[in-house]
Amino acid sequence: MSPIAQEVARRRTFGIISHPDAGKTTLTEKLLYFSGAIQMAGTVKGKKTGKFATSDWMEIEKQRGISVASSVMQFDYREHVINLLDTPGHQDFSEDTYRVLTAVDSALMVIDAAKGVEEQTIKLLNVCRLRDTPIVTFMNKYDREVRDSLELLDEVESVLKIQCAPITWPIGMGKTFRGVYHILKDEILLFSPGEDRNIEDVEVIKGIDNARLDELFPLEIEHTRMELELVRGASHPFDLEAFLAGAQTPVFFGSAINNFGVREILNALIDWAPAPQHRDATVRDVKPDEEKFSGFVFKIQANMDPKHRDRIAFLRVCSGKFERGMKMKHLRLERDVAANSVVTFMASSREQVEEAYAGDIIGVPNHGNIQIGDSFSEGEKLAFTGIPYFAPELFRSVRIKNPLKLKQLQKGLQQLGEEGAVQVFKPLSGADMILGAVGVLQFEVVKSRLENEYGVDAVFENCAINTARWVSCDDQRMLADFEKGLILNLARDAADNLTYLAPNRVNLQLAQERWPKVAFHATREHA
Ligand code: G4P
């Protein structure tokens, strides 16, 4: 194996998907704590401790106590390099989350076992499905009264349409939560509550029929033995290939807050989840262990550090080795970028990166010339695909109070649009810019950033637009007729794509019926 292939083989890049409040932040913190990346639990989330998370850069996040922006955390565990990509759980930021999921090789799905499969989980799982991303499932909060475990598995199978293979099985719940039975290893991990308990302290009892279990908790173990009969009959044995194909998910049970079940998940990610995979780069498939460096940008964040007022492009390395000081080519602009100040994301700080391999995320500081979806290489013309934009569902028209600030407004919207904070449309007729978002909170963030970062006092107003579709047509003459006929409904987005803005669904349907040769797209990939 080449040195690069060895580095690739020991990397795992994953994201956590969950509905808000299922326990993603808690679990992230325990993963970092457990791996030794952070010294003290309670540093990821600042609500209680007064400190703020590595991921809480923006003022608005602090005010609301939600994690708006995704961040990246790298840590070592069992001689592997783990890249954990944080995804905002709040539904208003799902666009950002979707894009982060294009940069992972596997995902960890956290479910609040008291609630089961929730709306946001469904959406996120559907995004994972676009690329058949393998998924590990964690049923959380067994220290509370939760729903029947078999029922939960059934719900995951029927609602999320993915086979479940339980790897552990809970013994009791709430006040009588005793631990989990590891089905593959035939051993019981005993539960003892405690937030800062060291994971290595877990007591293990071998064998489900061990008489000690009957002494310790006769009622619960009897019930578990009965349940296990049913589980064996009703569920699927773990099948690595089905997992890697995204068709089956190994399921673990535990309690994130009590640090219980966390080690098993990390082990599953290392033992089963895929190392960085090959990627489609339009002209060819790019393998992770190729000698030459390549990668793509899946996220841009501006002004992460208010002291520096910088923009960081988050680039996933797809092949080869990145070394500090090397030249990499920005393929859209056909320009070399000197990669001296590129950063990596350790759990506790941003650090200068010396080298990085496929699966790693590096941060490229820039002044606004890098966009989401941009590809980089050592020179070869590659164009990585698969970064989705989703048709926005909410719209606002933008006005400014001080017309002298028009230039700043345009610059701000251009940059925020490139960053993916909001989608920006310029109507073919009419002067006001239109903003499109998936969630209302996006508008608030944009408004406050226009004010703070660009000095623009903008007014956002409701407008009579209900839905958007990107349009394309192979027949250029027909497209020109279409543009002329429907000019009042058409706009161009930040990347100059023609977009149909419809006041309501019926109008959209009529337009589609009248122009059968014009294609209306609900998503577009970054060009
Ligand atoms: P999120 O990032 O997915 O939104 O969830 P987060 O980790 O913030 O967890 C949401 C709530 O669930 C938190 O309580 C957290 O303490 C709790 N929680 C997480 N894991 C467990 C678990 O295993 N058992 C129990 N019983 N609770 C768990 P909160 O009161 O909303 O927040 P906080 O004020 O305690 O931070």
C-alpha cells in the first residue's frame, strides 16, 4: 500500500444527523471527550457553562443558543483520524446541512427514543439517500422513559425505508435502565449513570444466560431475553455490504448524556464505516489514493473570526496529499492559489495545516473569490459534482433605506449568496432583489449580517412568490420565447441560472403544462 493509501485507509469522515433536541450536541461532546480531543465535557455547548462551542461563531447563535453554522472537528481514535462534520440541526438551516452531507462518507443518525423518527430526521435521511451514504443509528435517552424498542425499529424501517440490524439491545429503560446486551459479542455492558463517568469503567458480563444477571435484575433480564427472541425473528442480522450500500443500518442503544453507548458507536464507525470514497469529477472518477491533490468546496463561511473579517472556504480533500505551501489550482478561475495559510479544524482550535489527505477538510481563507462547488487540483481539469441547491420555499424582496448604500447591498448579497446563507435572485424585469430561503431564520441572519458586516440597513418585505424552479431547455429559440412570454416571472440566481418564480402552485403547474419542452427543476447542482 502506498503511503497515501495508508493515510486514506485510516480516515473516517462522518456527520451526525438528527432532529433538534435528539442529543446531537451532547453526543458530539462525548465523542470528543472520549477521544481525548477535549479535556472537559461541556465545552461544545455553551448554554450551561457559559462558554461557547467551537461551532458557535456567530452572534446570532449565541443569542439563540442554537448551532447555526456547521463546523468541522478532527480527532484521533484507535490510530484513526476522524473528521466529524457538524450539521446544524435547526430546520431553517437545512440547506447548509444538505451540503455538508455531500462531504461525508457516512452518517450517524441520532434518534430520541422517546419520540422516534421525527420530521427533520426524515428529510436528512433522504439527503443521505441521494448518495447511498451508509448510516449508523443511535437510539438515545434510554435513561428516560422511552418508547418500545421493537416499535422504534419498526418505525425506522417503515418510515425511513432502511433495514435495521440491532447490534446492541437495551435492558430496561428509565429508572430501570440496566445496560445493553451486545448481540454480536454476547456480552452485557452494565449501565451506571453519571455525566463525566469514564467510559472505560463500564462493567462487562459475559453471556446473556449468565446467572449473575438474574441476581442483579431478574425482571429486566427475563424481559430482555424474551424480547431478544422476537428481535432475532423480526430484524435482520448485520450485513456489512448492505450497510455500505446504504440499505441497512446497524442500531445501537444508549444514553449520550451518561456517556453510555458512545464507545460502541465509535468502534462501529472505525470497523465498518467506509474510508474516504472515490468521487465523480465529471471528466472521470477520482480515487482517494491518487498521488495528485484534488478537492471541492462544500461550504463557505464569512467572518468566522470577527477580528480577522475573513472568509473560509471548507474544502474536502478528494485525493492525494495536501501540503502546506503547495500550489493548488482554482479550476473555475483557472488561477493558482498559494496555500500557505490554509487551516485545519482541530476540536479545540483552528490550526495551520501541514498536510491533509482524502477525507480531511481544510479551510482556505479568501476574499470572496471562492464559491460553493468550486473544484481544486494540481492542474487537471476536474469538476466535482453533487453539491445540491434546493428550490427555496420562502421569499422576500429587498429594499434599502439609504439608496447611497446600493453598492454595499449588492456586494453583501452577492457574497452571502455565494456563501449559501441565502439564495439571491435578480428579476429580469423590476429592480428589487429577491431572496429565497428554506427557513425564516435565514432571513434574520442575512439581515443582521448585512447590517454588521456591510453597513447596510435593508428592509425585507413579503412578496407574492410561493415557489421557485430552475428552468432549462435544449431548444434555444423556445427558451428565448419562454423568456419573452414570462418575463414577469423570471429571474437569474447568483450563478446566473434562469429561475421561474411562481406566485402559487397552480401558476407553476400551468406554466409547466403550457411549456412542456421546458424543464423545471426543484434542485440544481452547483455548476
Ligand atoms: P441537539 O444538539 O440534537 O439539539 O440536542 P442536545 O444535545 O442539545 O440535547 C437536547 C437535550 O436532551 C438536552 O437537554 C440534553 O441534555 C438532553 N439529552 C441528551 N442526551 C440525553 C440522554 O442520553 N438522556 C437524557 N435524559 N437527556 C439527554 P436540555 O435540557 O434541552 O438542554 P441543556 O439545558 O441540558 O443543555
